[in-house]
Amino acid sequence: MKCHIPFTAGLSLVACAGLALVYVGVQRWAQRPSSARLSFARVVCDVGEVPAGGKVVCEFPFTNGGGAILEVGDVQTGCGCMKAAVVPRRLDPGQAGVVRVEFMDASRPGLRFERALFVESNDPGGPVRLLVTGSALPTVVALPSRLSLGDVPPGECIRQRVVVDAIGRPRAFSVKSLSATGLEICGFVVRDSVPSDVFENTGSLPLELTPGSAHTIEFGVVSPTKAGPFQGQVTVHTDDEYVTSTQVEVLGKVVYPVSARPSRADFGLVQRGAARKLSVEVSTSAGVGGVQVGSPLPDYLSAQVRNDGGPNTWILDITLSPVRNGVHRAEVELQDASTGNDVLRIPVFALVTEP
């Protein structure tokens, strides 16, 4: 900046110098903003093709392009299908960070999707809009995906039905086979093409699924021989290029034809050091070859089984000999004497006090 001072103008040298200082200050302010600025390298992340229900991660790098400290606030995602994290949230001028977004596709298979999120900060320009885009791949589903069999007898073929459907597929594909984890398959058949009284071990696979079609498959699983809850999985295998299989969860509880009266050994209030005995009547079906006590019991419990004269009636004597105060809880496990399989569990309860 040049300052011309004519002798006749009446301006002082001090006034000219003041103008020069103001000019330099304006130049420096223009060169370096005094506010924070949230600047993203990109505002759109295209994740491409995503399997139905699949999870993908998008990262949006950013910098503080301003001259003040940047404070990044909340990230508004707008739906439960996205979770966002910001690292770091406080940035000096020129420092870099990233917004990491985890996205779970919930779109209809075969369609494009766009999901927006807004990043808040102390940037005077306001929130920045980011966009996650992509395509939901067609899928294969078996419905219901969870089968609860309830109480079932041991070692029997339990038959269930599922509907296998192709959603959003532009071409036909085939269901090739079924397999099971934790269970044994005892047969299957495509029910919509076979009379209801037919149930073969070979089934009718491979089965072609045309676009928009659905078929009912009936399959059987063998219930475990051990009493108590069980869980397994049946997998439907396909030749689809994107979804090679779909799973059906199977759960239930094996219950032997054995009953106890009473069903719970409740000793109630017991003094420490005093032995108490309760008897439980156990009734079995003709298929159970007697009962015996199974797994080891706590030190303060003992149990014995005796026959009451009948072929299907047994008496379980439970003796409690507590050596410490407090609540005592345990279980007496009964087994089939001929197979060793668990058939019944009888809860035991006592509250032990000082003599």
C-alpha cells in the first residue's frame, strides 16, 4: 500500500500510518478465517450391492479448514439402520478426522436405496448432509425362520413346514438340498406338489424357483434322546449366485413320559445339622425301563430310588443334611435305567437356619 502525502493536503504522517495498519489487518483476516470449518473429502458413499440384511461400513474423511478449533457434535442418522462414530470430535485448524458409519440394509431386495445423515458442529455453515447409497441384492428366504416345536417326545421324527421364496430375483434358480446342524433330518418333500399323505426320505429336489414364486417344503427332524431343551439349524442350499443358503432355527424341549408327585422337593425351613427326608412318587410309561439317579449331588443331599411294587411306579427318597445356613437350591436328575438318558429333573429347595 502506498500513501501519498501532498504538502498542501493537511494529512499527517500518523493518519497515513494508521490507514496502512488497517489495510494489513484486513488482508490477514481474509487470508485466514477466524471460525471453524467442517470440510468433507466426500459427502456421498456408494456401497454397491449389499446382501439383504447385510452390514457395510462407510468412512467420510474430513478436516478443519478454518482458523478456530472445530467441535463436532451429534450425528443425526434418521433411522435405526445406521450407527455413526466421529474420531476425533475436537480438531485444531488443519487437523483431520473421520465419520465412520455402520449401515444395516433394510431395503426391499432388488431396489436402490439412499440413507442420509447430518453432522452437527460449531461451523457457522450449519450441519453437513452425508449420503449412503447402494443396491439391496435379491434374496432367498425360508419362512418362518424360527420354528419352536414345544415339548416333544425323545427320538421321534417331528415334521414341520417352511415356505421358500425368492424375493427380487430377476431369474430362476434352484433349491438343491437340505442339511442340519445339531439335528438329524428324517425326510422332506415339496408339499405343494405332493399329496398330503406322502412323506418320503428322498424328497423332490432340486426344486426350481421362478421369479416371484414360493414353495412349501415339509421336512422332519429327529428329536434328541436327552431330556431338556435343544436347539439346531436346518439349512436350505441353493444355486443362487448371491444367496447360497438360508437358515431355519429349530428349538424345542424333549420331555419323557415321566411324572413326579410332588414335582418339587420343598423342605421349607430346616435347622442346620438336622437331617430331613422327603419322598417323591415317580410314574413312568411302559417305554421307560425304570429310573435311577443321574449326575452327582451336592454334599448336603443324597437320593435313592426304590420300587413301590408296581412296574411303572417308583419312589425317590431325598435326604437333606445341611451344614451351613442360608438358601439351598439343587436338582435331582433322574435317568432311564436302561438307556442312561435323562428323563426328569426335580428341583430341591430349603432355607437353613441356626438350631
